[in-house]
Amino acid sequence: MEMDTFKELLKQLGKRVEEDSIGTEEATKTSLITPFFATLGCDLFNPTEFIPKFSVDVGIKKGEKVNYAIILESKPTILIEAKSINEVLTKHASQLFRYFGTTESKFGILTNGQEYKFFTDLDEPNKMDLAPFLTVDITKIKDTQFPELAKFHKENFDVDKITSSAAELKYLSRLKDYLSSEIDNPSDEFVKFILGEIYDGMKTKQITDKFKPIIKKGLNQFISEKVNDKLSAALKSSVSIEDNEPISASDTTDPDEPEIVTTPEELESYTICKVILKDTIPLDRLFYRDNRSYFNILLDDNIRKWILRVKFKSNGMKIELNDADKTIIDLSNPIDIYNYSSEIIAIVEKFL
């Protein structure tokens, strides 16, 4: 399956989560969970490939069943424990943990139809790790997660390849969680570690408490400065407005009207688009045109290849995407455009 098609199917499932009123576990399975695995290429009606209520007897307890098992080469390779969309998954991992050790499975998936937690046995063979190596919220899948989900598609599935990348994903996730926690609320241990590099005096409790807000402020300033540096670097790319293509009346300028002034907020919108698309196209293919109605961002400086339009209001801003529905989205500020990276990339890819 092509990646664009795969992404679109997953996004449609995400919209179903947000739009449908689903209450029970059975409704969650029917409406959300089985369609997810169908998107991964599973033949839901082949009992030798996708088995509901798969027997996983645990010790002296007989008749234990996991909700689904995916069979590959006649072996139960993936166990799936499904819960209602209203359930918090954290308390159910132990159930999947018990089932995992009784089979030859290599992966376990715990899901409530919106969140999918992927487990394997990195720490000890045939014993499911306590922490997932991948957690995906289907309503807001990150761009980096689509390729990881694609590895579980039937056409691509390779146990060794997934396992080799699982360790990196697991520890990257832990690192991000740790850094996020320390940036928001630095622990005493973290503050002492930083002080060891910047402060020569005794690291007493009083000194630690004194430096904690300073270190928190410094970390946030550092991150902001790095982001601004990247935005500034992208903005330095030259912008041309010459075009031999015919343009619509709304893009022309009336000499009797006041001169159009491109605002810093509009330039920031353009710069964020450059950051989003830096791995999709050469940045010299991205242009903008400003007019009184909206700020236009284009591919190849061609009005027929407009990507999105930005319009600022007194209480915020909105963007119009050049997708099939000409989707209009209200935003608070230009940085929010980054939340729609996958949609913007998809629009550009259709022009390539």
C-alpha cells in the first residue's frame, strides 16, 4: 500500500474517533479497532490469520482468552487486548503481560480504539516489557509515527526489523518524557547535575532551590532560541514574486488602493511552512504572495499550486488548505500551523 493511502485511511479512523459516539467495548471493537487492523492489511474474515478470542491459558487458569491474535506462519505473532474507548489503558497492561508469556507471540498491542500501545520483549526474552516501545494516539498521529505503523502492515511485516527499531523507539520515548518533565518541573537531581557544570560552590538544598527556577527559565529560553534560529535560517531563503502564469483577480493589486504590507505574522506563517516542507521539497520551490484578502503560500510561485491561504483576524487567524474539501481551520497564532504538517505535506505531494 502506498504511504499516502495508508496515512489517509488512518486519518479517517482518527476522525471517526472524534465524531462518533461510542460507548461499549463491543462498539469500540467494531467501529474502531477491527478497522484499524484491516488498514494494516489483516484479513479479518480469515480464521487462520486473524483470530478473535484466542485461547491463552495462564498457569492453572484455563479458558483465558485474548481479544485477538494475528497469526503469521502458523504462529500467534501479535496479541491484541481491546478495551472500551472510555477505558484508561494503564491499568490493563498487566493483563496483556500475563497472556504474552504463554504464547510464542513477539508483540502485544493494548488499545481502546484511540490509543494503541505496542509492546515487545526487549528486556527479557519471552517476557513482555512493562513499558511500550511505541504509543500512538490515532486522533493525532505524529509524522514520525506513520512509518513505524507501516512496519506492522501485512505487506511490510518483518519481526527482526521491527524489533531492531523498537529499542531505539523505546528509549527515545523515555528520553522525551524525561526531558519534558524536567523542563516543566526540574527535579533536585537534575538541578544538581546542571549545577555541577555551571556552579563551583557547595550544592546545598538552599542553593538547589535557588537555582531551580533559573535553570527552568534557562532551558525554556534555550529551546525558544533554537526554534527561532531555525525559523530565521529558513526565512533567509530568497523569495521571488515573478510569475508568467495567469493569476486570479483576487491576487492582483489596484494601484489606487494603499500598498499591501506583509506583516511579521504572515512571514512567520511562511517560515513555518518552510520548516514543515524542508524534507519534502527544495525550499527554493516555496514562495508567498500577499494581497488584501489573504496571504498565499505557493509551490513553484504558481498560483495554480497554492498550498494554503492565511488570513488574520482581530481575535486570531485562520488558514484554508488546498485539499479536496478546502478545509478552513481557526488558529490562535502562526506556530499552530505546525500541527497540520501532515496535511500540508500531502497537499504539496499531490503537485509533485
